[in-house]
Amino acid sequence: LLDRMEVIRFDGYTVAEKVAIARGYLWPRQRERNGLREDEVSVSDVVLETVISDYTREAGVRQLERELGKLLRKTATGIAAERIQAPVEVTIEGVRDALGRQKFYREAAERTAVPGVATGLAVTGTGGDVLFVEATSAKGDKLVLTGQLGDVMKESAQIALSALRPRATELGVDEEAFERAFHLHVPAGAIPKDGPSAGITMATALASLLSGRPVKHTVGMTGEVTLQGRVLPIGGLKQKVLAAHAAGLTDVILPERNRQDLTDVPAHVREEMTFHPVMSLDEVLELALEPAAQLHAV
């Protein structure tokens, strides 16, 4: 049946596109449904961005409309009960009061502040998402993997560790450092994860742990790695870049063979971010890890 049909895939909206949709369509519709006139309530783009980034995580705008409806119902109730006077300018404090505590956080900077944590990019059922990979080590000789990883990601972890062994000198560590038990964990353990695009993220997390050099908090990455350290292409680049942009990342490391896919990324997102197409794991580590000299100076 699929051979006889044309499949049209819709990618997720950017934050700027969601703000425009909310401003021109969702906000007026929900305002009217809740019995408010245009001169009774207004909202700024900054507040709309706060609702989008702090209370929704979706490719579309369905949940965003629900949150705006909840916000306007709270406002209409306040005006009807004469607790607040019209016209009302919705503020961030008003958003917190109506929608409750923040649901989603941009935490790349905090998570990668310590060595052994790298920021990867993934594709989910709701578009792209940011995926953290954490690494630690202890006495022993096993590789432990947790976080509901599928077979492909388990093999990626083993390949990443083997690809780093010949690079011990470049990392500034002894070969004996690899003779330990490593534990790789991908948080959100209740969500199954699989796919051939986390190889360089796992390798970077392990390299960061071994060298003691944290991963730059502005960097997200995607790509598979081979035993020789070559970086292989991946799918879903546009969704991953949009997820990185929404998470506040400014640099994206991607396979060289995915360079042409950057044309699918909206122009304003390309202008705000820096892309680093790479062919080898050595390039990835050079771009992703904090400089060793700077680390010692601190």
C-alpha cells in the first residue's frame, strides 16, 4: 500500500514558529472561547516563549493551546471575581500562578559541568530531543549499560570504548586506565532507547571521564562511530538540530556526510548556530572537550 501512496512527513515547529502560531491563531481563539475581549487581556512574545519552553515539549502546538486556554480561564475567572482589573497584561508570574511549577528545563550546562557527561541528540515520536550520556568507572573489567538501551546502542557503547583505546596517548591517560569497569547510563530509564546515532556521544562521555576534561556545555552531537574512529552518517538531522536549538545549545557536531542535510534546517536556526561536520573521532574530541591547558590553569 505504501508503494502506491505518497507519504508527506511534517517536521516539528521551531520556537519562533510556535510563537507566531500562538500569536496569530491559538491565543485569539482561546481568548474568544473564554469570553474575553481583545482589549481585556494581552500577552508579550517573551511570555509566550516561556509557556512554550517551560510547559510544553512537542513537535506540534496541541499542548500549547491547552496551556494557553488554562491561562486565559484563570485570567477570566480573576476578572469575573473582581480580583484583578481589566485590561490585564499576562506576566511570567501570572503564568507560574496559572500553570504551576515549570515542567521542562534546559539543563545542558548543569549536566555537563562534571567530566563524564556528554550531550547527544535523538529523534523521538514528538520530534527531536536532547539525550545525556553519563559515564563512570570503578574497579573491575566489565562494561555496564543502563537506561533501557536497545541492542544497537549497546553495541555502539562497546565500539566507542574500543575506538578510544588506541587514543590513550592523545587523551593523556595510561592504557591501564582502560582496564577498569565502566558504567554508561542514559537517563530517563523508563523510556526505551535505540538507534545508530549515539556512538560519538558515548565515546565523548568516556573520553571526558578518562581525561578529566568536561564536555563544553554549548555542544550537542550526533553520529555513529566505527572501530577505526570514522564517523558515519545518521538520520533525522533537522529534528535533532531543532531540539538542540530549543535546548539552548549553540554548537552541533554532525557527520560530514550529513552536511547537505543542513539545507533542511530553517535559515534563522542555521544563522544562530554553528555546525561542525566531522569525519573522525579525533575531530569530535577536539571540538567537544574543554582544552586541557585551560583545565590545568583553573
